[in-house]
Amino acid sequence: MTQHVSGQAKHDILVVGDHDDRARQEFAMSLKRFTQDKLLPGLQPVFGGRALPKFKKEHGVEPVDRHQIRKAMVGDTYFQTYAMTNRVAQELLWSSVQQPLERNLDSINETAATLSATNKAPLESSSEFDVPCYVSAIDIHCMPGGYCSAESDAGVAAGALYDRGVYLYSMGMMGPDNDDMGRSVCNFISRNLDGFSPTAILDMGCTVGHSTLPYKECFSHAQVTGIDVSAPCVRYAHARTAAKGLEVGFLQRDATKTNFADGSFDLIVSHILLHETSGKAMPDVFKECYRLLKPGGYMIHADLPPFHKMGPFMQFILDNETHYNNEPFWGAMRELDQEQMAVDAGFTKANVRFDNAPMAIVEQFAPDSPPEPDEQEFAAGEFAPGGGWEVLIARKDPA
């Protein structure tokens, strides 16, 4: 029977901690949920009743885009309280996991090595790997040390911190295994791609493999591989996969230059990778996907929608991630023409589109009334998208 720690499925290298650690983790997650459920809804009336009239009085016009809305809101004490509380909750959740991780790191590393030895699929990591500066130069999500910090050439600390921390960050909305994005895309494929059954699958930017494993469960006959620039994360992913009784390979590689042979995969996926990739690197990711796909294969990138699919105020809300959560490419990525970028990479325009993949966890708990794609209410943050994930889909022309 699967055990759960405050809603998260337990496995042999999950950072749990003692009673006090778990109490701190619950507090941090509850504070974040309070910010989203109680403080966030107040931003709209504050804007309409206070910030908007003030902006019009000072500038003679209403704000027309997210940048002007931010200018109107940033000095308001209510918005400042919301932004501060959200940031404090973010820092607290990482701290609440980091403390028990540091106390138990030797044991976690030893267990991870033992588990990894039982996963017969490949593992590849190297201290000589050149991590892109747009990943290494900042602690994304305010995660201490960032994704790629390594305490040793064989350690898994960054992966362990991410696995527990991202569950708290998502307030459990990713499901007990943090795998909702992968499950949602697998469901979408099964329903919409006319019997498409890939035999070779690549997950780009896999971190700890939480979204990778559903593809092995859904397409058990397929060879599934996850790649990431973080050595501790791919090592942790390899061990975590073994702890869950599966065999999936994890390699430390850059999505812009993977070193796989042309035509190696039927399906290439990513999950919230694009907004953590620089605008300069993203076209190279798409070109690499095109090169790696077999004729007739699919590229599917799951994220939140581009800004043209939402109004200026919702753009402003989501763009708080850029300003207050160390997500420097969040806003810029949503302004890029990703469909044209896919065409420029080689995909035929008729084979490129955005679509909606309903959240698997929403369907699980409300199977009779999942939200319609055009009725979603987006909340703040990448793990609170409402009813579904936005997926960019591109198919390589058949031979």
C-alpha cells in the first residue's frame, strides 16, 4: 500500500523529517494556500477601486498592458502585502525541507546509490558538464543553490530538495507523485492522437523525473529517457524511479544539443521547461526536437498559455513569477511566437498548434464536470493553471 506524507506519496529517498519538520512544511504550504485563496482574489477590486483611478489621475489614461498595470499596483499596500507574503511562503517552504535534508543527507545519498544500482536503464552525469548560465546563474523558484548545485560528484541533494519542495510549492495540485503534467499529457495523447503509440520517448528538462514516469506507465513497451542539465537531479530521478519499481534512463544533457542521433524518438515532451529556458536557447530546443524526431513523430511542450490568450490583468498576475520568484524568462517566454518558432525549426505550419490538456488530478476528483478549456480561471504561479495545461503540439511530416 502506498504511504503518504501530508498527501505526498512516500518513497525511500523522499525527505520527510520529524514531526517538527513536517509541521513547518505544513505551515509553509498553508501560508502559500492562504495567499492564493484569500489574498489573491483581493487584487482585482484593489486595482479597480484604488490603483486604476490613481493611475488615470496621474497619467490621463488607463493602463493598457501588464507593465502599466504593475506600475499602477506596485505602490499599493495591499499588493505589497500579497507579494511579500507569497515570497515569504516560498522561502519558508524550501527552508522547511532543507533542514531535514541536511541532517539526513548521508543516508539519502547512500540509499539513492543502492536504489540506482537496481535501475538497469542508463544513468549519465558528469562534474565536467557545462551547465548553461541561464540555469546556473540564478536560484530558480528561489530554490537554495538552484537545480544544479552539487555537494559531491555522486550526491542527490538538489533533486531531493526539489522533490519535496515542489510538492509544497504546488500545494499538492500536482498529485501525490508530483506527476500531474505527465499524466495529463499522456491522457491527451491517448484521446487525441489517433492511436499514436510511441516506442521511443524523450522528456526534456525532466528534473527528478516526476513527469517522466507516467509515459513509462502509459506506454510500457516504449524506451523512455529523461534528460536534464542538473547532475544531482538526474541521479535522484534514476534512484527515485527504481524506488517506484520502474526502469527509465536519465542522462545529464542539454536540450539544445542532446548528442542523440537524428530520428531517435517518436515523441519528445517537456513540462514547464520553456519558461525556464532563455529566449536565445528556445529556438535551438525546437530545432533539436525536429532533428531528433522520426517522420510522423510529435513534439509536445506543456506549460501555461502565451500572453495573447489572456487579458492584461491576468498577465500581470502571472508575471509576478518573473518579478518575485526568480523566474527571469517567465514573462518574456509568453510573448514569443512559439508556433512560428516551431515552423522556423522545420515543422509544417499546418502541423503546429496550441491545445489544452485537462489536468488529470482535476478529472480524477471531478470526473463528471471537468472545466471547459475556455472557462478556466487561472491563478498565480505555474502550478495553479485552473482546469488544464496548455500544450504546444507539432508533428513532423511523415516520410
